[in-house]
Amino acid sequence: MSKFPITITGAELLRAELQRLKTVDRPNVIAAIAEARSHGDLSENAEYEAAKERQGFIEGRIKEVEGKLGNAQIIDPKLLDADGRVVFGSTVEMEDLASGQTATYQIVGDDEADIKQGKVSVSSPVARALIGKYAGDVAEVQTPGGIREYEVIDVKYI
């Protein structure tokens, strides 16, 4: 499997989720299975079936998160030296040339993307168009409504 980029914040969130899954969720589901078993006949026990299904989900998620952390290339945006160029982890202030609206986005890994928090995936059309640009450059983004142009106003590494 190849390495994939993730910011320090994204890696910390994954580690916190893994910790919760192993120390809270896993013991809770084990207790729920034990409780359901104490009720007798397992063939018609809906609580037991639900707990076993939940256990399968938790174990699968633990494996998935461990795999992601194992294959992650953790990048600290504060340590980047890209001479003002838009790269993974950078925070970009840009202006939509058609509407004049400005927006600020950080380019992050796929698992960290959350448009409401101003984080766009490195694999998104907007991020792909911005990568390599400098302040003052114009990026063309193919959207469902046609091509949109964004001017890069500022690039920060925070």
C-alpha cells in the first residue's frame, strides 16, 4: 500500500478515535454480548445479534484506522517551506472572480476533509487546481456548472 498524506491534526484525530474504539467501545460491546448471552437461547436473541453486529463493525473500524495510521505520511504545515506555493497542508485564501466572494481553505487528506471547517480534500477538483499556484495566480476549476476561476490571494502554512 502506498503512503497517503495527512496533517498532524488529522493523525491526532485518528489516534483519538482508535483509543476510544479500543478502550471504550470494544469493552462496552463485550459487556453487551455477555449480558445478552445470560438471557439464554441465542438463536432468537435480538440483543445478542445486534451486539455481535456492533462488535464486527468496531473491529473492522479498528483495523481500518490502524491501517490508515500505518500508511500515513504525517505532514506538519508549520514546517513547510514552499516559498509561497500552494501545497498539501497549506491554507489558501482565494477569490471567486465571477462573484467576488472570498474563501479560505486548508488542503488536507481525504479523511480530514470538512468543507464546513474550511478543509478541502487534496483529491478534490478545487485543491488539484490550486496545487502549485502562488498568490496572484488564477486557478481554473471544472465544476458541474462549468469552469470557475479563482484568484489566489494568500498562501499560509499554519
